[in-house]
Amino acid sequence: MRSHRHTVHIGLAAVAAAVLAALAAAAVLPLSSNADPSLGQLNSQLGQVQARQQSLAATINGLSAQISSLNGQIALVESREAAVRAELARDRTELAATRAALARERRLVALLKARLAYARYLLSRQLVSSYEGDSPDLVSVVLEAHGFTDLLDKIDFLHRAERQQQTIIKITRQAKAAADAASRRLAQLEKTDERITADAVLRVRALAGMNALLQAKQTALQGARAAQQAAYAAVTARGQQLRAAIARVEAEQAAAARANAAAAANAAASAAAQASSSSSSGGGSAGIGPALGASGGWAIPYPIVLCESGGQNLPPNSASASGYYQILGSTWSEYGGTGPAAYLASKAQQDAVAQRIWAGSGAQAWVCSGIVGVHG
């Protein structure tokens, strides 16, 4: 047995039991000789899958960085798109205002042209009337006047006719100047209209190009992300399959280990029976007590006792382990045993010391606990 820093060795009976257990294990082992290589292959494949997962994770992280960069570019394009839309809206508003002004100017030109035509008509009538009639002089007016009052009326009429003629000439000139100015404004507004329309068309095309670029980037991003996600899902599924296969093989090996432990216990029991038969027929060495079975009231699990000593009060071996529980001499003194060795004490005292060792160190204090599959 072992405790703390002490080395544990198995007694002579335990060595025989281990040999028998090995022979029995060879007979009941359910796994083929290539079980370990299969498990090794599975672990190797799982390692490759995990490496692939790490590679994909790194790729996905890189893609996420590219996505973040692309998001910044998309935000920039969207901000430019919003600016272009706002500018286009302003241009359209300006275009609408220009078209309204153009319509007003066209109406004004039409009105001025009508006034000019009327003024020209009046002027032509006046000129024709002046040409057809004689130009009256002052002597003729005086001689033909019927009294002073009639003379004043005729003079007033001549003055009014002259003023009217001058007014008609002035209106005609003003109408012509206004019509010319309106025509020039109309031409300028038409040019402005054409420029705004052309600018609007260019901006619409630029906006369409930006949208196409944005959609292409989004499509590429979605495709890359979908491919990476599909690959990662496939690798994850493969990893789960490998883990399930490894768990299945490990369960089979654990079942084989339990079968081996049971075979070892049976072999140890056979060895103990043989040793007991030899003792009863020919006598034993001094200090070796009677063999006790499973009902002997043991302080630790009986399979461990059976593996360690075969249920006999054995004398010290080369490592100084003795007694029913194969307790080292130093451990015996450390846990309160009286006398130089465990095998010289009564079974009750050995039980008490074994209980204290079990409480302090558990099953790991005995090597046979691993052989028979007892843990505590």
C-alpha cells in the first residue's frame, strides 16, 4: 500500500493474484488488438477537425474584420447617396421654380408682343391718317375758325393729336424693348432648364452606380459568410461524430476494464483458496493467521484486501508491508499502530489503522484499488 510520500508495493500473494488476473484478462478481453490504434486514429481525426475549426474560426474572424471595414464603406456610400439625393431634390425644386418662371416669362412675352402689335397698329393708323390728310397750319386754322372759342378747340385738338402720336410712339418703343428683354430672359431660362436637367440626369446615373456597387458588395459579403458558416457547420458536425465515436470506444474499453477487474478478483479468490488449502494441509509460517473470507468484517472494500493479501495476515515483504491490509511499517506507526509491524497486531487493531488510512487517503493508498476498479 501507499500513503503520502511512501512507495507502495504488492505482497507475494498479490503478485500471484496479478499474474492470474493477467491470464484471466487475456481470456475475457473483448476488444481486438487494434482497438487502441482505432482510438488513436479517432483522436488524430478529432485533432485534425479541431485544427480545421480553429482555421475556420480564424478565417471567420478575418471575414468579420472585412465586414467591419465594408460596413464603414457602406456607411460612406450611403452618406454620399443621401447627399446626392438631397442635392437632386434641391435641383428638382430649382428646376420646378425655373419652369414656373419660364412659364411666367412666356406669358409676359406673349402679352408684350400683343401690346407691341397693338401699338404698331395704332402708329400705322396714325401715320396713314397723317399721310392722307393735309397737315394743318396755323393760318388755315385761324381763317377757318368760327369764332375765338372754335379756334381754341381746334388748337387744343391739334396739341392732343400730337401728344397722342408721341405717346403711341413711346409705347411702341417700350413694348419692343420689353419684348426683347423677355425674349433674352426666356432664352437664358431655357439654357438654365437644360443645364439643371442634364445635371439631374448625371446625378441619377451616379446614384444608380452607387446603388449597384453597394448591392454587389452586400451580395459578395453574404455569399462569403454563407460559405464560411456552411463549412464551420460541417466541421462541427464531423467533430461531434468523432467525439461520439471516441466516447463509444472509451465506454467499450471501460467495460473491458471492469471485466478484467472482475476476472482479477476471481483469480485472486482462486489463489486465496489455494493458499488456504496449502496452509490447512501442511501448516504455514509463523505469524501468518487464518484466511478470512468476504464476511470477515473488513475495514476497506474486500476486493482490495483480496488483491493485496488474499485475506491473510502476511508477514513483511521486501517493502515492509505486512498484515491483512499490507500496511508499510512507517505508515503503521504514522497512523497509530502499536508494535513494529502490522502483522504482529490483532485484526481489530489492523482494522482500526486501515480505517484511519482510508479516511485520510482513500482508495488511492492501495495500488490494488486501480487493479480491481474500486475508487473512493
